Amino acid sequence: MDSKHTKGLWKIGRENWVVAGDGSVAIAKVGQAHANFGEQEANLKLISAAPELLGACEKLFERLTDNDVHSLVGHDLCTEVYNAIAKAK
């Protein structure tokens, strides 16, 4: 599965924006009228980590498909990781 998302490092920019690269590419604006600051900050962190999380899941899934590892962790975990990757792509 090829990724179609904006490549590069995503980070938290100014005014609750998640940005890519040097900050010139806007990814998402986080803010809810009724959300508290802690919730907004957590959402910013999660969104900015998305490319790294996807990459880690892809690497993990490659290892999970090895029969020896698959039998140790079980089919449910392998399916869960696969579904998370598919959702992100």
C-alpha cells in the first residue's frame, strides 16, 4: 500500500496547526469551541505523530507476517495492525 499523505516530518506549528517540513505546508487545524486545552494539545500531538506511527505499524506488520512471530502474537493482533494501516491509507 502506497501512502498518499504529505511526506516528511509533521510537527505542531503556531495557532494549533499541524504543519509539514519547514512549516510552509498546513496539514490540519485543531480546535473545538468546547474542547479544553489538554484535549486540543493531545489531538495536536496525535496528528503530528501520524506519519511516524504509520511507518512503525508498517514495519511491525512486516515482522508479524513471519509465521513464527504470527503464531506468537496471534491472528487478532495481526489483523488489528493491518486494519489500522489500511485505515490510514
